[in-house]
Amino acid sequence: MRIALLGIYTEALFLVSAITAVAMGLAEAADPPVFGSGAGVVVNTSNATSCTWDGVQELDDEVWKPAASYAFRGRSNETQGPGHIDRDIMHMVRRLSVTEKIGQMTQVQVGLLLDCNGELNETAVKHWINTWKIGSFLESPGNHNGRYSWYSPQKFSELTDAVQRIALENGPKIPVLWGLDSVRGANYVKGATIFPAGIATAATFDADHAFAAGRVAAKDSRAAGTHWAFAPVLDIAVNKLWSRTYENFGEDPFLSAQMGRASVQGYQGDYKSDRTRVAACLKHFIGYGYPFDGSDRANRHIAAHELLEYYVPPFRAAIEAGSATAMESYGVVNGEAIMLSHYYLTQLLRKQLGFEGMLVTDWGEINSQDT
């Protein structure tokens, strides 16, 4: 099992409040006009005990039918950022037990909710929510032995809606957050628009393109019933041997900052009231783009003044734009594991840069600390 702990570097009360504040604004059921009549539901309510599927993923033949209300609109600089926590959310958090708070800060991948036939196992969902009080799920079922190789928004949202219904009836009865790596469009959603990689977007030197890519990715991600995009990628690509150079906005701090700011505005906007938006996630904080030998997740050796002058500006811009969440970087900078670092995650990110949102670890990084 791989899990990610949400925001492990500040007080649990604030973190769970931040999580539930986002959830209450985002995790409602899908709009019927957008997601169809429910035909082709992939939910296994009977939890059959026999495995009849041969494991070969099928083609989801649903056709993308976006509703008129999801029509694209022009760029706006208005973004609702983190900070104030509503009174009803504070009341909700105070009634939670310590176990429930820990569960709300834990995220598991969707494959743990599927049965041997590639369908949603409601018994498993109830187990995770009732026993472990889980507050967040991530990823596409297509990546974890789901029935279909690529899920349409109709079938994807039918699955996420079923999970939401169970969450509201079991455990702490709090909507769950669903995260998705919609970095260059909602590439895990069939029929979604796929955009150029970050480095190609930056090559236009036009921040409106970054905004548009984020805006459409948010709309397409939300159509699948997901509420949180693990984007934008704000790493400064210093070592050209690094395999993830193409994902970010290049090596220029100023350009990356402008692109990152516009991207956050595109993804997030007024995300708690606009059902076509998602919570943005600035990543990967910090120094991820300079692995000493070019291999992914390798150690980084970066002088303090270089870190502040070259690597911080894109993250500062995204924070100023109001990004609701952030993701820490893999590995070690100057001998200090980022995930365990009080300096990088508390002194620098929270105190110096003023980030007040929710912090999430990258995939499997908690488990990596044991190796």
C-alpha cells in the first residue's frame, strides 16, 4: 500500500480544516446534465465473489459530451486562495477524533477500491472509510487494473460519485478529495484536450497559453468527478540529463514564475464556488530539477543563495496567485530530506513565502524514508 500524508508539517487541526474546507467546496456529486443518465455504470454493488474478467482492459466507448455550462471563458486574475477557514468547517474538525483526523490526512490510490473484475468494490470503499477514515483518493482506475484502459468522464464520474455517496453515509461522513495528475490537460480522462508540455508552453512566452491550458484541464478534470490537480510543475530544469525536463516551464526563473502564476489562475480561479475549477498544486518544492547526475530523485547540491534566487521565484509567484495546495519534492537537498525538513517546509515555504494551504507528499515518499 502506498499512502501520502497530507500536510504533515503543521498542526493537525489546521491541516484537516484545510482539507475539509476544500472538500466541502468541491466534493459534491456530479451534475446530471454533464455526466449523462448513468448508463454503463461500472460500480459493482453486489460485490460478486467470482472473478470472471480476464484482465484485458476494454475500450470505453462513451462519447465526450460537455455541457454548455462548461464553455471556455477568457482569462481572469481572480483566484480564491487558502487562509480563512469557515466556521462550519472548524466545527466539523473539532468533532473529529484523533483517528479520524489522521484518516482525513491520508490518501490512497484508487486501485485499492477495485475488485478482481476491475469494478468498484463498495465493500472495500466502506472498509477504507469506516476503518481507516480515509479522506482522499487519487489516480485513474485505468492505471490500476480498472475495467477500462481510458475512462470517459461519464464512467469516471460514476465511479467517483459512488465513492462520494459511500463517504457521506459512512465513517466521519465527510466528502472525499480526489486528486489527478492533470499536468498538460486532463490526460487521464478520455476525450479531454491534451496540451503541449510545460517547456513547449513556456516557449511561446505567452502566459495566456498557460492560463488556457490550466483552465481547460480543470474543466475536464472536474467533469470526471475529481477536484484536485497535481499541477502546475514549477521545477527549474537545470540538469538537462534529467528525464523530467519537459514537464516544467524551463530554466528561466522569471518566465517560469509568469507561467506558473497564470497556470494557477487557470486551474483554480474561484474553485470553491465554480464547479469547472479544481484546487491547484504547486510542485515539486524544491530544487527537484537539479539532480547531481541527472537521474530522477537523485540528491541535489544547491548553494543557499542559488536556491533562493533561481528556484524560489516560480513557487513564490504561485503562492501569491493563491494556490490552494503544494507538493514537496522527492529526495534530498544539501543532505536534508525535503519531506522531513523543518527548514524547507516550515521556515522557507510557510514562514518566509507565506504559504497557508495544504501540503501533500509525492507518490510513496513517506515509505521512501524507511529505505
